Amino acid sequence: MGVGPHDRLRMSDKKGFPLRLDPEIYDALQRWAAGEFRSVNGQIEYLLRCALQDAGRLPGSDRTHQEAASAKKKR
């Protein structure tokens, strides 16, 4: 996966907030992130970005909300 414009943001440009996770979920995310050479924070951001894009909720996403709703019904 290539470097996108979101990867070029400075740390000061990002919104920070506390997130509480079940230790089991955190451990799984940590192993997954390590396997893809990302930090846990980077992995969470990557997963959220993918989910938003798949749902058509990310600005500039190719999919429309109608397509996303249709895809969700098929699950």
C-alpha cells in the first residue's frame, strides 16, 4: 500500500483523544501492527480509514452512501 496524503500529516495536525480498549483487543492489535510494521496507533487509524472508505463515509471516497448501504445489506 502506497503513501497517501493522510500519511503526510504532522503529528500536531492530528486530533488526539483517549481510547480505552479491552487488553485482549489491544494485544491482538499490537501483534497485527507489529506484523505490518506499524504502531498500534497507526494500525487503529489504518483500520478506521479502511472501514470509513468501505462505508463510503470518508470525504473523497468513490462509493456513495447508497452503495455502502447496499453492501451492508448483503453482509
